[in-house]
Amino acid sequence: MGFVGGRVRRDDEILGLETGAGVAAAAARMFDLAGPLRGVLHGTSLWNAGAGMLTTLAINEHSPSCHHDFFALNYLRASADAIITTGKILRCEPQLVHCLAGPGQQSEALADYRRRILGKTTPPVTLVLTSGEGLDLEHPVLHSWTRPLVYTTHDGHWALDSRAADCGVEVIADTEPSLQRAITLLRREFGAATIVIEAGPSTSRQLYEPPAVDHLLLSLFQGPKLPAQAEGGHFSTFSRLRTQFAQATEGSAISTPDGDWFFQRFSR
Ligand SMILES: NC(=O)c1ccc[n+]([C@@H]2O[C@H](COP(=O)([O-])OP(=O)(O)OC[C@H]3O[C@@H](n4cnc5c(N)ncnc54)[C@H](OP(=O)(O)O)[C@@H]3O)[C@@H](O)[C@H]2O)c1
């Protein structure tokens, strides 16, 4: 992997977005987009651990921070008809919500992008893939802007359903829940055309065997070191991604006080 074209931009160049048109232009610059993305979208923040090995960043106070990476996450949420997360992420990220967020006017700009450019007038579904064991039904992601849905086994449904109904969370059971079947469910039952995967590496890797992701938006931290607490599971390698996707953009580079980042899109 190498960054070949363009200049290294400063991270604070993304601050100050005020309109949906500004959001579209910023995303187009980062990921070489000709227009809105549809299909199954996977955004992930990784660390280049060397020799093309891509390690997922665990999201916590030890992870390197980057305004462009946060924007990429929120750009995908703004594009989504449905967002898929997991029970484990809810446990790892107790403050997680799927609201459109960002510094300054960015959340209003993202909402403007969603409403005026994409024409979406309702919030996305948040689907939590889980066995149901230890699921906190009071978790804020189930009680924010999006429509909450727990997708689980029949045992999980049995354990959760009456309490879930009391707090306004829908539960759907399946004999054999999986990420791929969650996508099918969201398309079939919820009419979702744009589905954003926020699952961690152990679950999202299943979507690459064979590839079922239409667009992978990759935020790659290039710093030489990562705190151990920020190191998540192995995701993939550059050489493998190049065999799985027909198109890879040249990429764009951003400098931050923590180190440089690289943003690239892989598309089928
Ligand atoms: N850098 C990034 O872009 C990024 C993105 C997302 C997450 N993360 C980080 O990744 C870490 C979590 O990733 P992970 O790979 O360890 O876990 P994960 O893949 O997110 O979640 C695993 C969990 O998903 C649920 N699950 C998966 N398959 C299932 C199935 N077939 N049936 C029922 N439930 C199923 C189970 O939840 P239950 O345990 O509830 O049963 C399982 O424990 C966190 O540290 C998070 O911060 C990073």
C-alpha cells in the first residue's frame, strides 16, 4: 500500500461543515465518490500493523482520534436505512448512540445531507445481532434517534421479549441468526436498500467469505505504535482486499497530532 497522489491534508480541514452539499463534497474528496453510496456498506477504522496486516481499532479512550475518521462513521450513518451492530459492541461501548454527530454544525449538515440530498425522511433501523445473553435493554443506542431492533435466537427472544416490549424495543427471533441473514431480513422486512455494517471484526469477517460488501470505506491509522488497549482483532490484509474487490481508490491522506491517516474505498 502506498499513497501516491495528492497532498496530505490537515485533519482540521473537515471542521466547519455546514450543509449537506458540504458533506457530499467532503466524502467525495476522501473516498473518491461520484455520488451517494447504496447497498451493503462497511466502514472500519484500522491500524496498519505493518506488512499490509490490518488490525481493527478497539473504540475507546485509548484509540487515536481523527476528525475525518469520525466524519466517515457519521457519513455512513447519515446514508443508512439500517445500521447493524452487535451485543458485544454494546458492552464495549456503553455510551454508543447512532445519532448524527460531529463538531460545530456537522450534525445539522449530516441531517441536511440525509434529508435533502438522499431524500430520507425517517431514521434508520439499528439492528443488534446478539445471543441476548447479558444484553442491556437500557443501552442508549436502543433509545436514541434510530428505530431499535434486536435480532437474536429463539432462546434470546424468550429471555428478552416481555422486558423489551416494556421499553419499546422490537425483538425478532431466527433459528440461526447471522450477519448475512440480518441483511436479508432488513431488505425484506424493512425495505432497507443501504445497510451499514458496524459489527466488529469477528462478525464482519464473515461478509468477506465470499465478499457480500458492496463498498468498504477504510480509515487507516498509520502511526508506528498503538496502545495495547486500542488494538482490536485482525481484519484482513491489503493483498486480500485487492483480490476481493474490483475497484480500489487511490486514497487520501490526513495528518493528525496522533499520526497520519489514510482513507480508501474498495468497491465490488
Ligand atoms: N474500528 C472499528 O471500525 C470498529 C467497528 C466496530 C467495532 N469495533 C470494536 O470491535 C470490538 C468488538 O469486535 P469483536 O470482533 O470482538 O465482536 P463483534 O464481532 O462486534 O461481536 C461479536 C458478538 O456479536 C454477536 N453475534 C455474532 N454472531 C452472532 C450470531 N450468529 N448469533 C447471535 N449473536 C451473534 C454476539 O453478541 P452477544 O455476545 O451479545 O451474544 C457476539 O458476542 C469492540 O472493541 C469495538 O469497539 C471497532
